[in-house]
Amino acid sequence: RQWVGDALGIAAAVLWGLTTLVLRGSRLSNALPEKTLLYQLAVSGLALTCASALHHEAWPALASLSALTWAHLGFQVVVVSFASYLVWFWLMRHYPATRVAAFTLLTPVLGLLAGVGLLGEPLTPRIAMALVAVCAGTWLINRPPRAAGGNRPQRAA
């Protein structure tokens, strides 16, 4: 049944791509990043709450949650769901989608480095090569274009 997880991963990638297309190709391209974020979080919150209810998930009593749990939830809400997406929507409004989207490939790089630094996970040569390849690909996508004749344009001082 591993194929179910693989299919969901592919579906998530397609839906993320469609999100970018909707942001760039609809009236949302002119909306303020805050408004776009509000729409996304409101729809996501409602959809996830409904999915949780449909699957009869047990919700813990709020008073039973530890301070560490609240701190983690606060980080997830403020940094992950609010600040990072607000920056993402601002970037999508001001820069080409192809260049900005390439930076999403840095997510697994940062996740792996966090695992190594915070959890003491091993950084094997194979993982290090993969990290270098992802970073090199992101640089190649975002490097300045070559001028006619193969020379790079000179930047004005």
C-alpha cells in the first residue's frame, strides 16, 4: 500500500503547482499577500476541520496540552503558516513564478540540515551529494542569463 502515499505525494505536488498557477493567473495576482494568505488559511482550516470530523479523530482537551505543545503549535502557526506563506505570496506577486518556485526545493535541504544539526542524524556522503545537487540546481535556475556571444552581462556599479 506504499503506492497510496506515493500517489498522495504526487497529488500534493500537482496541487502546489496549481496553487502557483492560480496565484499568477487569476485576480489573486493583484491581491495583497495578506488577503491571499487569509483565503488560503481560511479554506485550509475549514477543510482540515471537516476532514478530521469525517475521520472521527479524537481531539485532546486543550487544558491537557503541555507548554511545549503550545510552543510548538505557536511556532507552526506564526512562523510556518503565517510568516513563511506571507513572504511566499509577496514573492509570487513580485517575481517570476519559475524563479521563486525553484526555492521550494530548498525545503528538504533545510529539513535535512536541521535533522543533522538538531537531532544528530548522520550526514552521509550520499545525502551530502544530494544536498549539493539541489543547491546547484537552484543556483542554475536563478543565475543571471548569459548575454549574446556567451559572455555574462556586466553589472553597473
